Amino acid sequence: MGTFHGLEMAKRAMFTQQSAIHTTGHNIANANTKGYTRQRVNFQTTTPYPVPGRNQPQIPGQIGTGVEAGSIDRIRTQYLDAQYRSENSKAGYWNTATEAFSRMEELMNEPSENGLSHTMNEFWDALQVLGNNPENTGARSVVAQRGQAVAETFNYISNTLESIRSDLNNQIDVTVKDANSLIERIGELNQQIQQIEPHGYVANDLYDERDRLIDELSQIVNIEVSYRKSSPSSKDNADGIATIELIGSQGEKLGVKLVDGEKGELQKLTYNSTDPSSVSVGEMGFPISGDNGSLNALIHAYDDHYPEMKMKMDEMAKVLQEQFNAIHQAGYDLNGENGVDFFKGETSGDLEVNPDILKDPTLIAVSGRDDKKGDGSNALKLAEILYEPLENTALGENTSINGFYQALIGEMGVKAQKANTMAKNTDILKTQIDGQRMSVSSVSLDEEISNLIKFQHAYNAAARNITTIDEMIDRIINGMGIVGR
């Protein structure tokens, strides 16, 4: 064992502690960087001396040769990543669904003085007043205006439902573009990693960026991530190339790879603005479905929730128009003539009071007899339409118009409440899992400063070791053999 062995061993110690100090500094510098995973230098002893062999020296045992930085690892757990992405996908769905239902609830605005229910009540009250004062022209004008208010409320709800649905169309377009952008960037990172790993390097910072993008993608669609080695020469602690597959709401694989790490291929989402519900993947046109991911929630809102509400409002408007007109035509106006259609239009979007009645309220058929102007029995029958059960209508058996509307509002409220509850629950679970993940992966400045002091002391001790060896060598070179000179 040579005298200079001590210098080499101390030098290795200094270089290794220096690597640890640099890595600690990198951690501190990125303490607030989104998606950054703290890194750690793994110390390992170098090969001891002597190596077993025929010409090995006869010494009591092997002597250590120092330390080296074996690897720089990210402190991250793929199991927690998978759990987080699963909950992130659910949270993405339910938060988006909650927003969609919230906009619908704000539109329906029930119960309030501006809602359809209140407007119909005012119409009913006006009919009651007119029934008791059939010859009162002021009461007739109020009925016409209240009827027009009901029609305009239907119009507003219908038009706004279509407007929100158009906004959802745009949101789907933007979300699909965001997903495709993420897929492209993940594919590019895969390529960069594949160029680096075969040379024996570990691309920790690229892994962080890729994981951050995968987290974002998991909020849009439900995915599963797997990894393969980029090269036989890659280090064991290298993450490798990521493959991203679409999975169902129960975790079942759907056979669709958005990012194929093995073949280096990408499959983007395709979207038709005229039919947003037909969002698909790749040339095979695999449909996006399930209760995971914000994209699915947008599609469900566009394709199911809003069209269903619009359809039921149309049915309600049509039944109101048909039933009201039938009774109105059976009555007699102030001139003793049979009543004309009170409402015009076939849907909630084009419902209106007959313009002739708005111009001349005497056309309102209040009387049940052509020879009795003071009779208001037909007005009372008209009022009953809103609240009395109707048979054999599109609203259902023995269902009143008001009852149908209240049931519709109640059903919407139940769906909105479910979405809100699920959003809160998934957010709580996601936050808990993210907390566990951050407790493993995030940078603790207190811990890093403690490590910095520890590595600094080790570095100083190694430097002191070099000084000691230097003094020994100086004694040998300059101090030995000078007696008698």
C-alpha cells in the first residue's frame, strides 16, 4: 500500500461530498419549482485493496479505498403517482360536471322571483283575477302580459341552454387541443430520454417534467402509465421510456396507447366541431367514454345533460301551448266569438303569445258562454291547466305542468348535489394522496440545510485528511535523512 493512497482516498471523499453539496444546492434552488422531485446522492464504497488474485500481497485484510457517488436518484414512488393520477382523473370529471350543473342551476334560478315557477304563478294569479272580473280590460291586459312573460322566460331558458352548449363545444375543442399538446410533449421527452439513458446518464430533471405533464393529462382522460428500459446499457435507476394507455372507469385496459414508448408512436384525440360527442382516438376512432377525466364530463354535459334539459323544456312548452289553446278555443271572447290560439310556437325557444291578443286583449276567451260577457268560468279553467294533473300528455300520466317543472328542477338539483359531493370527496382524496406523495418527493428546506451542513463537515474533514497526508509526505521527503548534514 503506497503512501499516496491516502491522498487518493481523501480526494475521492472531497469529490463525492462535493457532488452531494451540488445536489443539495440543486434541491434548494428548485424548492418552489412545480413538479420537481428532490434528488439524493447514493454513496458507495469503492473497490477495496487488494483484489483477490494469485499475486495479492499478504496483509491482514482488505483495505478500503474510499467512497464514490454511485448514483443520483429521484426520491419518488410510482405507486403513489398511480394513485394520484387515478384520483386526479376522477376529480377532473366531477369538478367539470359540477361547473356544468352550476351554470344550469344559475340559469333556471329556482326558487327566485325571476324563475319560471314564479312567472307561471303570476300568470295563474292574473287568470284568477280575470276570472272574477271578466269584463275588466286592465285585467285582460295583465293576463296577456303575464302570458308573454311566461313565453319569454321559456325563450330565455332555451336560448341560454343553447348558448352554454355552444360554450361547452368550445371547451371540448380547447381540452382536446390541450390533451394533444401534452401527448406531443411527452413523446418529445421520451425521445430526449432515449438519447440520454444509453450513455449511462439518469435524466432526473426530464423525468420530473414528464411526470408533471402526465399528471396534467390524467386530469383530462383516464390513463395508466408503464415504463420500459430505453437500452440494455441504461442504469438500473433510470426510469426508461413511458407508455401511456387509456383505461376505463374500472381500471380496465382499452387497448389504446396515446403514447407508445416501445414503437415511439403517438395517437392523438380527434374532434369534429359539428359533433363534439364523437371525440375519438387514433385512426380506429375509439370513443372517449366513462366517468373519468374532464373531457368526459364536458362531453356528457354537451351530449346528455343540456340536450335533456332542453328537450324537457320543449315538451313542457308544447303541452302548455296545446292544452291552453284547446281550452281557450272552447271559450268565448268579449265579443262572443270563439277563442283563437292564445300561444303560438312549438318549442320553448319560439313560444309566444298570439300577437293579435297582445294588440287586443278583448280576444282573450274568458267566458264559457257566448251570450254572457260577465262569465269568467273559462279563465278559471285556463288557470287550472298549470296545476291540475293532465292525462295522456308528453309530461306523463296525471302530471301537471307545474308538477312536471318542479320534478325537473328537483332532478337537476339531485344531479348537481351528487356532482358537488363527488367533487368534494375526490378532491379530499386527491389532496391526501398528493400530501403523501409530497412528503416523499418534495424538497424540505430544513432537511436540505441539515444535509448541507453534514456534507460540508465531511468535505472539510476530507480536506483536513489531505493536509495530514501532505504533512506526512513532507516529513518523509524533507525531514528524513538530514541528521549529520
